[in-house]
Amino acid sequence: MNKFAFWIITGILPVALFAQDANNFSIMGEVKDGHIRKVYLSYFGSHGIRTDSATVEGHVYRLTGKISNGMVVSLSSTGPDDLPAPDQLVGLYLQPSENIRVTHGWSFSDAAISGSPVNAEYSKLMGMMKDYKAKRAGQSGEREDVYGRYMRENPNSPLLEYALSCYLGDMKWITAKDVEGVRGYLGLLPDSQRNTAFARTVTELLDKKTTFETSVAVGRPAPDFTQNDTAGRPVTLSSYRGKWVLVDFWASWCGPCRQDNPNVVAVYRKYHPNGFEIIGVSLDQSETSWKKAIRDDKLAWAQVSDLKYWNNALVKEYGIQGVPQNFLIDPRGVIIAKGLRGADLEKKLSEIYKNQLK
């Protein structure tokens, strides 16, 4: 089966758990009946999902390995190429240098775990998830009602970082209005977890969201910048003062950007005679690809880039989380709109130039 499907059907979320070879762990298992010949252990290792196995001899087996971070692992009676039924596997939280004892039958449904106090917390969290799904099947809200509630009610839990990683998921949903709430949950982490790679990643994202909503908020002056165009000549935003300017972040490798470029070309041709300007800021790192895309898409306005990909100096200054993204700046240098695409850009410009079209 698809290995990622394995984690989906178990309900285990392997997020923010970056395992590298480090400390030994041991799982001693006892099977209460003789129907299982092998037990499989799956977890995220330094090179992706790893599956180990142990043969059951005399109703017992032993699994060992090396991890450096606490993580959720799965024990199953089926191999990595088979699709296990829900009662053919069990999830548990494994920590480095830990010796765990697991007793179970063929189905794993009655698995008992000892030697790992943190698993009591993991069982509590999974119980909350099970209750939520039973009562609110098909509804959204588990982020706050399960993981948020768990963190609020268990501020001293050793699973706070794991619960927070589940709460955040891929973090793409976070907007500026969510920043303070997430910071509150991040603040629950003990001092020993405030400087982990996970905590630093979350903090950096929240800082970017804050920057995006403050430094480049609608109604604020657009940060000035200078970058070189395709011929190596400096282009400065403030030199466009007195004109309406669209600062358009894009890249040759960005599919949605390229799809929207014909719309941008159309509005440029329509409103440029009235003084409308565009500065394209590319997040490319290949000069050849950048210039080819400009030619292919017929982008006739100023194009700048430092060819540093996501390390472009303007990414941080403008709080860019993804492309395409743009900022419409008035003749005073003030941001009056952002994120205008397709018909929204045309609509905004038609309002501005309704009495000025030539």
C-alpha cells in the first residue's frame, strides 16, 4: 500500500517530529494468542518512513532502534505492503532511551502499554479525538476542540509540543488574526522546548505574519527598495512616486503566477497610457529561466530580482508567504490594496481610472 496512507488510516499525524539516529529505544512485546507471526514497527526516521519487524517467538518479540525526538510510532500485524484494518495496529508515543512493554492480542484493540508514562497522556489525547469524531463526525473544529483544548487543560503535559504540532498542521491556515492565539499556545511550551527547530520555525512564521499585517498593511507606506533589472540597472520603488504602481511578486516556476500573467498584461496595456506602472519582483534563482518567462509571457514592464529564490531581500521585508502576491501603491507611496488577481485587479484599476481612460 501507499505508505503515507498507512499514517492517514491510523489517525497519526507525523508533524514536527524530525528523527535522526541518536538514542536507543526498545519495545518488548507479548502476544496473548498465537495468531501473530510478525510485528511491524513504522515511524519517521532520518530518511523518511521506516518500517522494522520482529518475529514472534514463544509469544514474545523485541524491536529496537534509534531516535532523537519523541514521536508517534505504529505497531501492526501487517507488513508495509498490506493495508491493515483499524484493529490490526496501535499507535504509541515513543521517546529516546525508552524501554516500553506492550501486551496485546491479535487485534491490538486491547493493547496495554507500560514503562512509558507519556503514553498515558497520548492515550488521553487520542481519546479526546475519538470522542470528538463520534460526536461531531464530518464537522470541522478539531483544531481548537481537541488539540487546543488539550493544551489549555494540560499545560504541564510532556506532549505539549506534539499537540501544538497537530494543532498547527501545515500552518498554511494561519493568518495575521490567528497570530496572537498561536503565540499563546507556543508560550505554554516549557523553557527546554522554546528553542527547538520546531519552535523556531513556528516563531519565524508568526513574525512574518505580523510583518505582513503591520509593515505592509493597507494604509501604510510601502517599504522602499532597490533591485536590479534584467540588464543589471537599479530600479527604485520611490522613483515611481506620483504614479499608481503594482509591485508584483512572481516567479517563472510558479504555475498560478504564469496563469495570471495574461490578466496582468491586459490591465497594463489598458491603463499604462494613463500612467499605471508595474514592477515585477521575481523569486527566481535562474537568470535564464527568469528572462525566458518574461519573453514568453510578454511582460513589458520593469522586472527586478536578486536571483536568491526565497532569500530575496524583499521576501522578508514584504512578508511574502507565497506567490503570486502583489501590492497596489498610490501616487503618495501608500499601499491601498494587496492580493489583487484576475478580475479583482481590473475592477480596482477601473475604479481608479474611470474618468481618465484615453
